[in-house]
Amino acid sequence: MKNKAITSKTEDFAQWYTDVIKAAKLADYTSVKGCIAILPNGYAIWERMQSILDKKFKELGHVNVQMPLLIPENLLNKESELVEGFAPEVAWVTYGGSKELDERLCVRPTSETLFCDFYASHVKSHRDLPMLYNQWCNVLRWEKETRPFLRSREFLWQEGHTIHASEEEAINETKRMMDVYRWFHHEILAIPSITGIKTEREKFAGAEFTLTNEALMYNGVALQAGTSHYFGQKFSKAYDVKFTNKDNKEEYVYQTSWGTTTRMIGGLIMVHSDDFGLVLPPRIAPKQVVIIPIGDSQRVVNLAKEYSDKLNESNIFSYIDDSEKSPGFKFAEAEVNGIPVRIEIGERDLENNNIVIVRRDTREKISVSMDSLNIVSYINELLEVIQKDMYNRALKRRDELTFEAYSLEDFERIINEHPGFIKGFWCGSEECELRLKEINGIKSRCILENEKCLDNKCAVCGRDAKHLVVWGIQY
Amino acid sequence: MKNKAITSKTEDFAQWYTDVIKAAKLADYTSVKGCIAILPNGYAIWERMQSILDKKFKELGHVNVQMPLLIPENLLNKESELVEGFAPEVAWVTYGGSKELDERLCVRPTSETLFCDFYASHVKSHRDLPMLYNQWCNVLRWEKETRPFLRSREFLWQEGHTIHASEEEAINETKRMMDVYRWFHHEILAIPSITGIKTEREKFAGAEFTLTNEALMYNGVALQAGTSHYFGQKFSKAYDVKFTNKDNKEEYVYQTSWGTTTRMIGGLIMVHSDDFGLVLPPRIAPKQVVIIPIGDSQRVVNLAKEYSDKLNESNIFSYIDDSEKSPGFKFAEAEVNGIPVRIEIGERDLENNNIVIVRRDTREKISVSMDSLNIVSYINELLEVIQKDMYNRALKRRDELTFEAYSLEDFERIINEHPGFIKGFWCGSEECELRLKEINGIKSRCILENEKCLDNKCAVCGRDAKHLVVWGIQY
């Protein structure tokens, strides 16, 4: 039976999305326009994301720091492209207490400026390099239209900022962090994203180039989820970040930055969830297994406890729902909250030597015989199967919604039938990008780097193609 | 040999403090007035603090959330005492992009208002209670004089905000969270703090009462490190946070909040460190053991690796310093960074079947025979001994600097000889508190709750005493 609090996904996707967020208690609106409260169920997902990514960053040699929230205006103004890109969307602090400030301070929209300012006074020699810093923090961008997780004025993220002694090393860093984001989406979030390079028009303000991780939502709209930028020496020249190289000569450092945000929670929902609520891939689920005892016979209670202990000892996050609610209510709650596996233990089943195991992703009920059942290995395998199945379903959906366009008419026809990833050759001109934008706001998602163009022509103007590009409409 | 970059503690305590922070690379000043950058060594300590406290909070049933950074002015203004207390020290956002805002927004100095606003729309019945929320975030207070970690315009903290169905339960929560802070200081930070209740004058703006955790720095100056507030129904009435109780009647919720901050890092330094740099209690040290191979003979390298593996497998944070620096340089670096235990492995010692182990706290060098040496249990025991010794030394120092005053003259004499905790009876009047403030800014730290006054008189006015109070000057 459908969850009545949730609009059907096929009926009204936008409403379905906000209904799932509300029903699964992930976030809520606040009295602060454009800013959400992330509730316990949502924040627990963010904590899982943080713990997995942070571990990976540290394995690769990164260390965490914390730079200030506020940026003095003159510091922000030093890199002209960055200012142009961000000035329309920053919030300004102009008063401290009752006193007007001599210089206004912006609430960080991103922290390249502060890291550069710091590096400028802390780097002397090539022996100080590389510096591989990351921070977990909040940032603010004064968006006009907002949507929980996907786009809000304040969001949480990690921003890595690294400096290097050579171009090659910095470019490798830019690439390897995109590999991390790709790995995280594919292996942990079960989201088959596409990675590539942004066009000049779509790259980060001030970057030499931007790599991007693009996910396709269930409705065919694209979501940029993780970017990695190579700055070359642009910022280091603007902020005077120099080092003495091995030849004892002064040189500007080579720089990168890369980030992922709470927006990934929105992506998770839009790729995997259904009309019954949240569906979480086991590897990111804060709670992987819920055990629901039916009735309170000692045998039932003991078995629930035994299973829960065994699973937790094997690092499978599980808990017993022994609250006073009815079993039916508990089933529905576990379902809407996206707990990947539900174990129902009831007296009647036990008499037949069975327990019932329910997969959240398929809602399949499995009656499992307890004869020689090893609960830990059974659940471990099931969680892996669910993870894999969820990835494959998302991949199938992505492939179904990936189209090819060879003309403007193709673009128009496709986008009017159904949004999706649209592969199309491109001559490289901004003119053709702008022409496509006129069609429902189609933008380039990314250039596929390893694709050859051969004799193909630009789908817009018919000139020789320079790149194969994935296009789409975006959140 | 003394670290030349560090001023002697006895010569100039304030300079010594900033020298240690700089030499141990914990934090640095930035171009943003009053705001510091927390560097990797400092942030790693904060991560340890977070992980230990967060685990404890969760064991007690708390969950993490994230409320917005910005508070609309009208929302802040609803609780008059809070506004009065915080208005002089908040930063105001007045522009979003190029547009002046209709209503200015303050950058949160604390989040009671936002939590109340949230709770008001999310609590209906006693079955929803208690709600035990916590958040880890940054806050801003527009301080005039700042000092790294101890007082800066922006700092990081956790703020717990809980609501309950009864006064008793909320008061118990207020107390148990102070017990957590006390436990954390005594057992983890090796800081023998004093806990008690704040006077009316010193309590949190808007609280019914405030419990406080007061630590004494090496120089005898007090540091408030952790407070827990009971609000009763003050905020719930101002923000209309009601629930239906078990008798089916509407009632306002009972509320608490409690917080600890990055200031604890400053406390750690000021209690334990010395003229050679940082000294960290093992239980909070992000790196507990450094292994320094002297020379590169295979035997030395292998043993270093073997020890490091064994220690890390037993959850003792250890690492090998196999960088290209000289052993002397490595010793000095480990020392200034406060690594609790240093293991030196050299070919010559190995010939005598010995290794050298150095305690950071006492700088004692111990030649340890490798005959039947179990490195894990040896280091485990040593770390526990160091933890205990550090606590006991801090306790001895605190006791030496704890005085008793029975008259204004006593207060004057004591504070002019040496600052410290000064125990003195008090009649309970604000007049007497203000009189003491005239003496070098002496303030009440806390009322000792379980002390009886018997026939004792107020040390200021001579009237009957109501409380035994710990007084002192503070950071």
C-alpha cells in the first residue's frame, strides 16, 4: 500500500521529492528564507558521507584545517574572475554589534581567497610542498530559488585546497580527487555518474579547467555532484603565493581545489527513492538493518537481541525497534526511512523455524529458514546484493535516458519527449552552447575527454566537431 | 636545551602561550581581524575532542542536526534577556548580493532561537519528548580583544539543545551534561576542573540557572570551559513551544542547552605545556607515539615497522618519522608538537639489546631492554602512567593555587601575590560581587553546591553567608 503522505513520483516528481524529505524526516524549512534545518535522519547520512570521504582524503595524505567564515572585501577582490563569478551571490556583514564596519566582510561562498592568503605567508621552499589541506564547513550563496539539499543559501561541504611545486603534480591532484568523487558515487552511493571536463563557459570562476561529476536523476534532470578545479598559477599570482624551487628560483605555486556538498543527499533521494519513501544503498545507510520483534515472548526477544549483537559486532549497523508502536507502524516507519533490510521475528514464524527478511529496495519478503542460518553472512551477502542491484537499476535508468543528437531538431525532439543525458558533437564555440540553452535551458554537462570526433560535425552549426559533449538540463 | 622560539613560561606567560601555538603549528592569525586559522596540528586535537564527546553524546541518546547560520532579527528579539545579552556582540548581514535585505540577519552567536523556532512547529505530544538535539558548528561573537582559541570572533563548538516534558527531567539533563564535561576534563584532558552553579550575575542570558566547568590555568587565571543551562519554560513561552501532556493538557516544554568549544584547546595548552612546547595528555593526543629510526640499517627499519604495526593494531596512534631530517631535528619536532611518547631505535642501542623511550611530559629518557619486551603492553602502561601523572601534576598546581579569603584584605593580598581559585563565603548580593570586581576584576567562578555555610559570614560585607563561592580572575 502506498504511503499516503507521498505524492507519486510519476505524477509530480518535484512534489514527490519534497514529500520524501518530509516523510523520512531528512530536513525541513525554517524561518530563515532559503535555509533548511537538516534533521537527525538527514544529518546521519551526511555524517556517513563525511566519515567515508574523510578517511579516503586522509589515506591520500590530506589534513583538515579551519579557515575563517568571513572574508574582507579587499581580499576577495584580488582575483577578478572569482569576484565576478561570486559577487552577485554573496551575503555581506556590515555591522559588528552596533558599530558599522570600516570594511565589509562577505560570508564565504568558497574559500580560495582565504587559503591563498594563508599559503602566501606560510610557503617558502619546495620542501614545504605539496600542502594538501581540506576543510569541512558551511558556505553561503545568495540563491534566488532554492530546493532542500539541491540548492540552498547555506550548505555544508568539504573544500580541498592544495598547492604544488609543479603543474604536472597539481593536474594529477585535480584528476585523482575527481577519481575519488567518482569512486564515492559509484561504489558507495550506487550512482553511475559521468565524469568529464567542463566547457570554458561552465567552468569555475578563475579555474584553468574544471572536472565535474554529473549524476542523472530519475526524472532525467542532471545534477552536478562534485567538482575538481585546476587553477594553474592564476590565484598564486593574484595572491602572491611563491616558493623557492629546486633550482633556487622563485616560482608561483600550482593550485587545485575540489568539493562535494550536502547536495549529494538530494542526489541519493532522486536516484534511488520510490513512492514508499527513502531508499538508501547499504554502504551509505547510517542504519542498515532494523530488527522488529512481533509480540514479546522471551524467545522472540532473545533472538532479536542475539541477532542485533552479532550484526553490530560484525560492523553491520543494526538496531531493534522495541518501541510501543504496532508492528505495522514499525514496518511503515522502517520503509519510509529507507532502512535497507528489515528482519521480522514473530512467534508464529519461529514455530515453523522461519524468520522474515524484507528488502527495502525491492520490497521483497523472504521467508528464511533458520536451519543452519548464519545471520551475519546472510545479511552481509544480502546487503552487497542490494548495493549491486541498486547500482544496476540506476545504470539501466541512466542508459535508458541517454540519447544521441546530431541536429538541433534532435535536441528539441529528445528534450520534449523526456529529459536525459544527450550526447552530441560540438564545435567548441560559445555561440552553439548559447543556441542550445534556448531549448529548455540545455547546458553542457561535460566534455567526454577520451572520445574522438573523427569526421563528426557539430550538432548545432555543422562545422567540424572538436568534442563529444554530454548535454542536459540541470538542477 | 630550551626551544629558542618559545619565551619562558615564568618570564612572560602570555607570550609563552602564543609562542607555543606558533611553534607547535596549532593555529595562526589571518587577515580577518579577530579570527584564526586552525592548522592541521590544532584541528586534529579538535577532531579527537569531537570524536570522544560525540560518541558519549550518542550513547546518552542525543542526535546531531544542523540549523541555519543566520537568524532573522525578529526571531532573535523574541526572548528579551537573550537579546540584551548578545546584541552588543553579534555580526549583522545586511546585504545579499547587491540588494539590501528587508530584514537584517545576525550570524548566530548561539542557537537557542533557531532550535525553539524549530521545536515550536515539530512538537505536539508528550510522546515526541524528550528531543535531544546537538549540533557541531561555528558561531560568531564580535569580541573586542581576542586571543587564539581562548577568545576569538569565530569559534567552533557543539551546542546541545534539549526539550523535555517535565522540570525534573530537564534539570537532570542539565546536570548529566555537566557531568559529561567534568568527566571529559578529568579523564580525557587531565584537567582537574571545578564544577558548580553560576551566580545570577554570571549566568547565561535567559537561563534559570547555569552550571559551569571551571579550569585553572598554570598561571592561576581561570578558564570557563563548558557550561550547561537550564531554561525552564522561559524560552518555550517566548517561542510558543507547547505540547499536550499525559493529562491531555497543553503545557510549555522544559528546556536545556549546553556547549563546549575550541577554547578547550587553549586550556589544554595553558594547563600542561612547558618551555619546550606542547604537552598533550595521551588520551587526547591525535598521535600518541612517534618512532624515530636512527640510521637506515635494515634491522633498525624493520624493528620500527614492526613496532608501528603492532601499536596501531592495538589502537595506539603511532607513526614512523622516516623523513630526511636529522634525528636531532626529529626529536625537537616531536617534542614541540607534544607527542606523548618517543621511541628511538638506533643501531648502537640495538647492539646492547636496548631501545630508548622518551616521555614528553617529564622529558625522561628510559633505556629499555628488549629482553621479553612486549612493546604494546609497555607503551599502553606508559601512556596510562603519563595520563595519570599529568592529571596529578595539574591537581597539585591547582591545589597550590587555591586560597581562602575571609575579608576584602585577604582577597587583595592573595590576588596581588598570585592569581588562583579563591574560596570565599558570600551573602548572595550583587553589591558584594561588584565590590570584588573592583579588585583586579575578580569574578565569581561558581557556587560550590554541596558546601554548607554554617555560621560563616560574607567575606565582603560580613553579613550571614549564603554560599561558598570560588572566585578568580578569568580569560
